[in-house]
Amino acid sequence: MVNLITQIEKEPTVIKVAAATIGIGILFLGTRGCNMAFNNRQINKPSCNIVSRATGLMGHVEYVKYKDGSADVKIYPNIWGHRYASSKFYQDLNGDGKIDRVRINGPKWQFHKLKLAATRDDYEANKKQFDYADRLLQELKRKYPK
């Protein structure tokens, strides 16, 4: 008899935890779905081709390939979006497949949010950033050749 009463007392807690878990899951799936609906797109213009893909919960990557061979890559943070985390902007100005400029901005709420502005001349001091950006650019070029 005691076991039955204990089990009945525990059931509402289990139901509450299950409902909360399901509710949070629906919230995350809805957020991810909206991110995909707003950011998964491809635009072809006479001057450039633009590809945007959702990443993570709220982030996305934009790749712009210009007709002259140059390219831009913009990375919006995955989890909290660019209002709450840093974003990155890379430019291949001459179309040689190597990033010429790196710019990293802190979140929108932060004063003096510019964290890094570097050119290829600053490669040695920012090797990790440039190497990452070069690999990302090559990956995007293979994935979206137009």
C-alpha cells in the first residue's frame, strides 16, 4: 500500500518533467525551423551569387562570389546570433582563394565591439584566423561552384 501511494505522489513530478522537456524541445525545433526558413537561400544576380545557410540554432553563413572572382564570407554565430556573440567577416579581394582581410566583431550589445581587423600582411600574428578562413573559403567554393 505504501509503494502505491509513493508512486502516485511521484507521477505528477514525472509528468511535469516530461512536459517541460517536450516544451523545451518544441521551442528549440521551432527556433531552428525559423532560422532555416529565414536564412537558407540562394540568390543569383548578374554581378554575384549569394548563398546563405542556417547553422546551429540561430546562426548562419553567407557566401558571396562576385563575377570578378573575389568573394566574401560572413559568419553569424550559431547559438545566440550576432546580437549576443561575435561575428566574422572574411574577404578574398583578388580571387586567389586566400583570404585577404579578416574582421571579427563582438556582440551588438558590446561597446567597442571590433575585436580584430587584419590584412594578409598581418598573417603571422593572426595565422590561426587566416588558416581557418582559407579552409572555410575553399570548402564553400567546392560546395557552391557557381
